Amino acid sequence: MYQLIFTPAYEKRLKKFLKKHPEIKKQYAKTMKLMEINPFHSSLRIHPLSGKLKQLHSISINISYRISIEFIVDDKTIIPVNIGTHDEVYKN
């Protein structure tokens, strides 16, 4: 199992995101549970980012929404950084 660590900044982004998109709550919960068990599951479509986000990876909630994460394989730690649409997540 991997450990998810939620920062106050991410929790604030998540609260705002779920308020704007309440229909995603179940999918989000399922994504987080799957990420804890196996972040390499094919439905998550994990991949490293490039450019100024090269230290992060991206996970898909669904076709429209992503979560950017810090993914530390050695420690089995995942730190969610941002959540939103493709453009919202990748613009940082």
C-alpha cells in the first residue's frame, strides 16, 4: 500500500473543486483508493509530466479531470498537488 499525504494547500484546492463538481465525488474517492493500492493501475494512466512540472506525475480521475501528484516510489508516498481539468492542472 502507498501512503497518501494531503497538504493544506491541496485540501483547499480539493474542497473548491468538489464544490464546483459534486458529481465527481464518487469517482474521486475510487481514484484515491485505487492510487493507495496500486498507482500503476492502467485506469489511472499515471505518467510523468515535463517542463516546469517535471518533478510531478499525473493521474486521471476520468477523461476530463486529472490530479497532479508528487510520487515518491522509494517511500511509497503520494502527495496530491493539484486537481482539475487538463488545462487547470498543467498550467502551474
